[in-house]
Amino acid sequence: MAFDLVDFTDRYKSHFVEFHLDPQRWKTFSTPHILSWVKIRFSESNQPLVPTLRGVYTFTVEHAHSKFPSHGYILYAGISGDTSNANLRRRYGQYLQHQKTGKGRPAVTYMLQKWPEDLFFSFCPLPDPTIELSVLETGLLGALNPPVNQRDFPAQIAAARKARF
């Protein structure tokens, strides 16, 4: 069978994701809160490991293969429980449903279905109700600029995302 450049190129391009890696913005991120992150593989069997507390979370895509060094990309960051009675476990369950049904925000659903074996969920419970999770989320988004997030960025980042072409 001959090498099909068009087919291979189409498959190759289907795995491209644009990341904005800005170490300077990472260095400027600060918060007065202690962020103690826990990382688990995103799967239904791990849902009981997620606490029923409010907090922040991220999705990363990582290939945890023993032949490669540790690596991954933060695809999405969010919060749960800032203005509602939601919690991290409930939000995790909603994402499991989106993964199964294909319903939900298109970019998030794409992420959940594109890399089902390589997704990790990191979370940081922040039960103190005086912590404004939306402020923390905006700071994280400004520092990380995850490609799946569509809103809640700081004004400068939001403007730059809209202006690029």
C-alpha cells in the first residue's frame, strides 16, 4: 500500500491544538490562598475520590507512558460552588455525562471525547465561603490561557484572543 500524503496529513492536522505558553504570565500569577492540588485520571471509577466541596479544577491531557518523561497540557480550568450549591464531585459527574452523551458546550465535549484515555482532572478544594472563586479562576485563566476555555479571561487576554486571526 502506497503512502497517502493527503490522508496522513489530514490525520496529522486533526491532532493539532494551539497552546499559549507564557512563562512570564505564569510567574506573575499570585493568590493569597494555599492551593493544594490533587490529580486523578478522569474516569467514572474515580468520581468518589472527588470531594463534595467547592473549589477550582483543571483538565489536562497527558500521556502517562513509561517510555516518555512526564508531560502534559492544561486544556481547561474552572470553578464549582462560587455562586451555587454545586461542588467539585457534582461538576465532575456533569462532565462524565457530557462525555457519554456528547451534550454540553462544544469545545468541552470535544475535549472529553477526543482524549478519553489521556485526560486528568486536578482539583483544589477551597471550602472557605469568603474565597471568591471567580476571582481566582480569572487569575488562573490569565496565567494559563487554556485553549478550551472560551470566557472569564482577564480583559486584556480576552481582547487579545478576540483580536488574533
